[in-house]
Amino acid sequence: PMRSIRAPRVRARRDAGRPMKVHARLGGVAEVAGNAAVAVVEVSKAVRMRGVEAPDVQKSFVAKGGADVDSDGGPVAVDEEGLPLVYDKTAIQAFWDKQGGALQKRWAEFLGLSVPFLTRVATLSITGGAAELAKNDASLARDARIIIEKLGPTYIKAGQMMSVRPDVLPQAALDELAVLQDAVKPFETPVAIATIEKELGGPLGEFFDEISEKPVAAASLAQVYRARLTGTDTYVAVKVQRPEILSTVSKDLYVLRRAAEVYQGLIERFAPQQRTDYVALLNEWAVGFYTELDFLNEASNQQRLRDLILDQEKVSGVYVPEVYHELSTRRVLVSEWIDGTKLSDCPKDEIRELIGVGQECFLVQLLQVGFFHSDPHPGNLMKMQSREDPTKNTLAILDFGLMASIQQDDMDTMVSSIIHLANKDYPALVDDFIDLKILPDDCDRAKVIPLMDKALSPYVKGGGAKKYEAELKKMYNMEDGSIQSTAGGFQAMTQDLLTVLNDIPFSIPPYFALLGRAVVTLEGIALIGNPDYRLVMEAYPFVARKLLREDRPAAQRALQEVLYASTQGGGSILQGRRLAVMLNSAMGVVARDAGEGVFVDLDTIPEDSISLSTGLRYLLSPRAESLRKVLEKEAIGAADILLRQAVRKGGGRLFAQLPQPPRLPGFLPFELPSFPKPEDVPGPMLVPSRTGGAPTPCLATPNQVLEAAAPKLSREEELFAISLADLAQGTLGRDAAVVLSGDALLEPEAIAGLLLGALATGDVPGTDNPQVAAIVKQVREQLKPADGSYKSFDGEGEEGKEEDTGEGVDEIVQAVRDLTPEESEVLQASARLVADAMWERFVDRLEAGLLGRTPAETPVRTEQPVAAAAR
């Protein structure tokens, strides 16, 4: 890297009478550099003696689509030099074995071009620090670009990826690397036409009426022509592979594999605790790069993504071109022509608009379907006019040679990690990293969690590498630039780095080579449009929607982890505020923490919160299917607790009103039998059946019926009931809270208030008359106590409290009234499900308490639900 955090160079000065000489410092640096160089040479020799094997493809995450058509037990198809047309470890190894001299020559060429450049960078850094590097950034960037062009397609690919990272490289380097995006030297058109005719098996005019004289685009692996299909007005893009590219790429894979072996050897020598297999990372990238040269595989990938994005997931604002399979071969690909503008060349407002669309599409690929584009560089993302609405823009995705597949378990863990990272839940994030094989099972959590906070929190704040660097300096008190603060901060940062290297044996999974490539490019383009772009927080609404929608066990667990809080008794309780926060997040309104406003605050409803009507409609849509199931289950439990509470309170007060048996004087010389209380006198009872059959007669006392139908609440259930009543009072008003808490018998005016509120809506038959509505309103006003004690929940103290006007109930009624027929049907189905479950619980308790049956002994219901009839 050309930019780095380093301590400033200390100039010669006198301190406490002792001279500090610059040449002594440089001598120490030179000694370290010399020792490092010796180590590199030794490891390189060891690698050469051991030999380099071709990457193994068995565990690759690269999507190979149609690349296995030759793997039918027969010999692998090869080109004129004997190179396989699809990636095959054995065939690649056989080719390498025959190319010893050529491979060594390519390795020497790589070293001859790269080592002098790296030496110059190191020298400038040692002698002048960041200032000297900045002074020479233009010439360094030009040299780097020229070296990359000389090294060829493999390295041009890497340069293209870094050309969109304004947060990592200075502007001079970006300007030079940007040349690699479009200024790759094309090969001659007659060569391209010869390739087309050879691959398609006929003269050019048999397939195309016209073709552009020059390529419209030239890339590192191929170039594209605009052509018109024979006998039609349809224009297509014809992608033609560069000649001899397979041989060049194969040799470069050897060079990179050897470089990876050398680097792995250095890591094993100087940081043996690290468990990352850098050779495996290179293998994944190498296999993917080789697979890009198989255009039949690309055609298969393109068709699959088109089907997933446009047809299955129906992602709006995105387009994947149609592919013409009958005209595509391993070296020629024909697809729909797209007129558009490269995304990175668009105005910043259009980049911000379309990067949001691209981000949604990428998250669908990565976290929803497990099949994602691993090479979304600027040339592969274009702005085109929407075909449905010409006034809008659409993001067109091109070039599907490198796609990756991810298993469902890994997708679930990535979703959890985004939630935990955005919520700053680092203890839970450690578990995610263990599941992703980044951390071992036996990692030292006490060391990992603080370092995780230091490393990841600055990244969540967004802004790319430059702001990440600024946050690190702030964290380590290096902002003022003084020698003392910088030296102290640098020492602390070095200590943390040594802790990571020596005590935390992390590793990077191979598929991160593909995922990282995609994320680096997309984030870089986003930073062009928005310098403060925050990838993690921008992804949070998508993850929230995913959790609210999916009903798979893993998604349900992740959702419940967010919505529920632990209780003192070891249980958990649904948090209403967290539910509101998740609904808002799914709609794109994310609550920020009160500190720096970076992380998600699960316990604070955002100021610009969505309306009740919007939230209800979202809840009843297919997008919230998972949440509905959680809430239906929660509603059954909540209704059961509230009903038991109300029954026990009402039963107790009813028993207290019954005539009690007389009490005889206690001075009698003999003992008389006591008279039973009315609630303890047995009587006939009919116990209903869950199956709709005939009820079962029995003898039971009122107390037995009460205990069977409404068992006493546990301490946690009592607290939950109180929280539900408070929630009802804050949202629906005092009347609803009184009724839900079981105190309606003590305050009948609460029931009257609710009934009058329902009448006031005009939805009850006969109440749409204005005169009736006026009478209802007048009666409601008269029911309010004169002392002003009938207040809402939101006030603080007796003064300043607002009257409970029933607006909460009115708002809910209005929201329900605004539902579409389909949404109303979903709401009614959920209500029926809760009612049926409540009825079954009620009957089960009566059968268990009065008849001695267990639920397992109750026949399974096979007929229609009887809950409605029972009610």
C-alpha cells in the first residue's frame, strides 16, 4: 500500500544532553530489512525445492455452472497447447510439469518488475515517511500502472479492482489505475472474427448481418463487439476471448501460487500462531480467474442469476441481459446489447441512487439466494434507461464469469453477524466468527472482544479506509500529531497488533477471497457517490426485512434474539420497543444510538417512526411472515396470561360477594362441624371437548373450576402482565389497560368507555348517523371523572398530563379500516389461530384439572375448528 499509518520520522536533536543520530535509526531499519530479505530468499528456495502444486478445486466456492460438461469420465478437453478448457487440477499440473523453463522465466519476469518498484516504495517510506510518498505519488502511480500492464491480464484484474478505492489509494494512483478499466490494448479485429467463425463453425455472415469494425470495449480477458443478428433488428454484444490468454493465465497462476507459498512460509516462520491458509485463499481466487475463461460457464451463470433476480426474487431497478446460448461457446459469448453509462462515470446523485439498488441486489445474492457476483467492477455496472418507466434509471449488471456459491448455514451466520455488528453485540459476534471458521472454538474471549471493538467499530462508522485511519488515530490518541502522542499511540497500537498475531489464532476462510473482492469494489463505488457510506448500517434494513420474512428455524432464532430480553428468572420476554425498532428498520428508518449515532439502538424508537397504519400493513404483508408467526405465538401466550389474570381477579371478587356460611360462637363446650364456603361446594359440571364431541359430565367445586381454568400466574407472568397493561395504557388508553388488567369489575366505566369508543367510530351498524355519534361523544365526555384523574399514560406527574381521548383506539380502528381485503383476511386468519389456540388451552386445562386427562390422551382433532362455535 502507498498510504499507511506510521510514526513520524524523528530528526536529529539533543535530548538530555544525548545526541540522537538519524543514520543510526536508518541503520537499524536497514538491518531489519536485510534480515527480512534473507528470510524471503530462504523461504523462496524452500518452496522451489518442495515444488508447487496446482490448486485443488474440490472445496472451491466458485460457481462452475456448465464448466463440468467435460467431466464425464473421459479426457478433459484441451486447447492446442494442452491446457484444459475448464479448470482441472491434474491437467494444469501436467501442463506445468512440461513448462518448467517457461514458468521460471515468468517468475523471474514477475520479480524483475515488482522488486525494484517495491524497493523504491520502501526507500521513500524509510527516508521521508508519508510526506515523501505523497510527494512522489504521481510517478509511483505511473510506474505501478506500467508494471501492471507489462505483467498482463492477471494483474490488470487486480488493478481494476483497486481503481475504485479512493479511501485506500491517493488520487494520482486512482487516475492511473482507472486507465486499466477501458484502455486495455485491443487485439486485431480479423483475429476476433477468425475466433468467432472457428467457434461457431461457419462464416460470420451466417450468424450476424453486421458487426462493428472495432471493439466497443477491450478488457483484460476479452473484447466486445456490437453486432446484429442475421435477419433481425436485434443487436447483441459479442464477447471474444483474447488469443493465447489461457496459457498466459495458467503461467500467472503458477507465479501467484509460488508467491503465496513464499508468503505462507514467512507467516509460519514469524507468526506461527496464525491459522489463515493464504495458499487456499489464492487457490480460490486462481480457480475463479481460470473459470472466467470458460464462456459456457459464464452463460450458465448469467442465465441462473437472471432467473433468480428477475423472476424468483423480483428485485426492482436491476436488469440482467438475456444470453443467447445457441451462439455461445467456451471462447465466444453472445448476449443482449445494453445501451448505458458506466456507473462510476455518472453524477454523484445518480451513483447514490443506483448504488442503493446495487446494494439491495448484492445482498439478495449473498444472503438470500447464496449465488453472488464476485467481480462487480465499474465496467460491469451500468446505468440504463428503465424499460418500464423511461423517466427512471435501471442498474444493468454485466460479466458473470466469476460467481460464487454459499451454503445456507453460512448465509444464516452472515445475517447474524451483521445484526450483532450493527447492534455492537461483540460477545455474540465472537460466536458468529467461530461458526464462520474465522476464530477457533477455544479462542480467548477476554482478549478477542476488546480488540474486536477497536478493529470493527471504526469500520461500522463508514467512510472507507481514510476515515478508518482517522478513527484509529483518535482511538489511540494520535490526533494532534505530536511526537509524544504519536509515539505513545503507536506503541499501544503495536501492542494490540502483537496480541492479535501472538494470542488470537484467527483465519480467513477461502471464500472470503471472492466475497472480499466483491465488497471492496462495491464499497469503493459507493464511496465515490457518498464519502460517508457505511456498508454495515446500509445493509441493516435488508437484514431486518429478511428476519421478519423468513420462517426457517435459523431466521426465527435470530429474530427472537433481537426481540426478546432475558429475565431474572432465566426466561425471556418480548420487548415492544424492539419490535417497533425492527419494523422501522425494515422500512429503512434505523434508530441510532445516542452517542455517536453509529450503531443501532434497539431500545429507542426513531423520531421519524413509521405510522401505525404503515406498520400494520407491513406486518400483514408476505414480507413479515416470520414476524407474524412469532407474534401469533406471543399473542397466544399474552392472551392466556391476561385471561387467567382477569378470571382469577373476577372469580375472587365474585366469591367475596357470595353469602358466607354463619360462624358459630367459639365458647361452646363441644366442636361443631364448619359449613363449607359456597366456592367449595361441589356441583355438576360439563367439560367441553377439543374435538367437538359431547361434553363430559363431572362434579367440581367453583374453586376447582377456577384453579383448573386459570392457574395462578408465576412471578414472571405477573411482571409480563403488568408490562402488557402499561403498553396498552400508553398506546390504547386507560380504558383498555383497565380491561386487560382484569379490573373491569371494579371500574365498569372502562368497559363502557371502550364500547362507546367503538360506537364512535361509526363502524358498528346503526352508528353512522350524525345524531347518534354526537350522543355517544357526549356520553364519553360525561364518563370522565371530574377530578381529572382520568389521564393518559404518557404524562409526567399530575400536572401537564393530557386527557385520554381514546385516540390510540381510534388510530387502531382507522388502521384496520384502511386495510385491503387481502390484508384483512390475513388479520382475521391470525385472530382465528389465536382464538383456536386459546380454546384448546382452556379445554386442556379443564380436562387435566377436572377429569385427570393429559393433553396426550386427548384425541387429535380432525374436523373443522369449534372455537368459533364455542365462543
